[in-house]
Amino acid sequence: LSSLAAVVNELLTLAGFEADEYNTENLTGVVDGFVITGQQTIRESIEQLMAAYFFDAVETGNALRFIPRGGSVSASIAQDKLVPSSSEARDV
């Protein structure tokens, strides 16, 4: 058994990332098995984990952050601050 953060850390290290280029501290959970059975990229491996363990990767500054889904709302954007789609713009 390994922590989800440890598995993602290992994959990122294999991809050549330095420890200051990513943050996995918010990832929780235990991975009881993860097998790569064929040739695939590190990104594809991480995307499989993202789908199974419900987390996302976001770029902030010069680093990747891995964040679990379903957290609290960090910001709200008022309707009048949104840019209309091209079809809505014609109706205005």
C-alpha cells in the first residue's frame, strides 16, 4: 500500500520534475495497487489516477498543484462579470 501523494510524487519524479515544481500535499487516500501494463506516458498514468481518485491538476505560478475534487468554493463570479458566448453576444 502507498499513499496517493507518494504514487503521484514518484510518477512526477520519473518524468523529471523537481520537488519544488509540484505540490501533492492535499492528496489523501491509499493506493492498494497501480499497474502500468503497457507503454504510456506519465501524463496518461496520472490521468488514470485522477479519474479513479477524483482529483485535478492545476498550474499555479511555476508549479503543478494536485487538488481533490469536491472541496469548498474558493471564489464566486457574478453573472455580470462573465463574458457572453458568441451566440449570446449577438442577442445583446
